[in-house]
Amino acid sequence: MACPILFLQNDSLTEKTKSENKKEIVFFITTIFLYCEFFFCKKMDECRFCDIVNGKINDYKIWENDKFLVFLDANPANAGHCMLIPKKHIDYFFELEDELYYELFFTAKKLAEPLRKAMGAKRIGIAVVGFDVPHAHLHLIPLHGSNELFDPQKFSKAEPEELKKIQDILIESLKNI
């Protein structure tokens, strides 16, 4: 996402550049930088997943280590549908540093079999979407048949009691990872 002020004042930037008034140019660019820093930091501070990582929101956490956190999706496709996120805030999945990207998929692989067994699933599906929350995340979804990821009727709000029950099962099944 580009900083809106750059678009709004693009002509002004061109005029300032032509003016040879270096102090004015430095002030102008500094103002743009500070605005963008405030804009992006504010967005990161509003990240729901960062709030879960930082303990500001109590969600249905099922596993974590020093780099990643896994918690249940409140609108699951199937029971046990969870999200694996890096604890470090990164908006877009493909902006992950290579090492973190590889570790995320390696972690997903380690979690998949215990998750599959605990939920009685045939397979664990993965999905990367990334529009609802501006924080890179990987969906891990227990699957019992084909096309379950693509049926919008499968996704529905889970009851807190159901999420708590699944959380307890998964915490137990993932405790040795």
C-alpha cells in the first residue's frame, strides 16, 4: 500500500524539487516520511493478530513457540480450522523473509499430522488469503472430503463452547511439538 500523501502532493514534490530550496525539500520529504510512519504504525497497532500475540485479545490459542502462534479460526470451515501466524507483524504473506517463510511451512508440516489425527480428518488443507486481517497467516484446515475449502456454506461462526472443547483437544495433541 502506498502512502496517500505521496499521491496527493506529487505535483508539489515536483515543484519543490525544481525550486532548489534544499531546506524546503528536506522539510517536505521529512513531513511525508513522518506521516507515512504514523499511518503504517497506526495500522499495525490496530492488527487483531498482533493483539492476540501480545495478549491484548484472549483467543483460542492452541500452540506457540518463539516465532509462531496457532489459534482457532472463529469462523471455521471445519472443526479444528486454525491459523498459523508469525509473531512478527508482516502484512503480506509473500513479504516474509525467506527463512521465516520456510520455517512457517516447516512448522505447518509438523503441526499437520497431530492436527489431522486429533480431528479425525483425511488431510490437512492449507490456504493463504490475507485480505481480512493485515497480518501474514496460513490457514490449516482439517478436511474430510474434496471441495471443502471452496464451499462458502461450510464457513460459519463457531460457538465459544465448541471452540473451547476443540482448543482443549488440540492443546493436548500438540503439546509435544
